[in-house]
Amino acid sequence: MVDGLTQSVAQWFTGEMNDAPGAEHISVKEMANEVGVAPMTIYRLLHEGEIPYHRIGKLMRVKRHDWKQYLAEAWNGGRDAS
């Protein structure tokens, strides 16, 4: 049971499970490809707190809902420039 759970967690964080329809999380690479920017642009947004993310080690994942919300706000006039 634990080995199966460990494998599932590893697949989730390496992005192997993100190909499934309705996957809950998205990788930096997927976000960058979706909007046509360099992955470093996405990393900058994550580090600046613009998009909430989850991290284990060096891997970062964003809830798909949070990504879509960020895009909607960005396309509709952007976020507050505080």
C-alpha cells in the first residue's frame, strides 16, 4: 500500500499524472507552454507570490483552479499594483 502511495505521489510531482483529463495540478512547464512564455517567467510569478503553489523539494505545482483564476485576472486588467 505504501509503495503504491509513494509511486502515486512521485508521479504527481514529476508531472506524469497531469496528462489525465481534469488533473488537479499543473506544472511550471505546462503553464509556460499554455501562454507561450519561458518557464523562468512562471517561476518569477511564483516567487513573487502572484500565483500560489505547492512544493516538495525543487518541484513546484499549481492548482489548476489557481492558474485559471490568475489568467482571468491578468487578462481582465491585471492585479493591483501595490
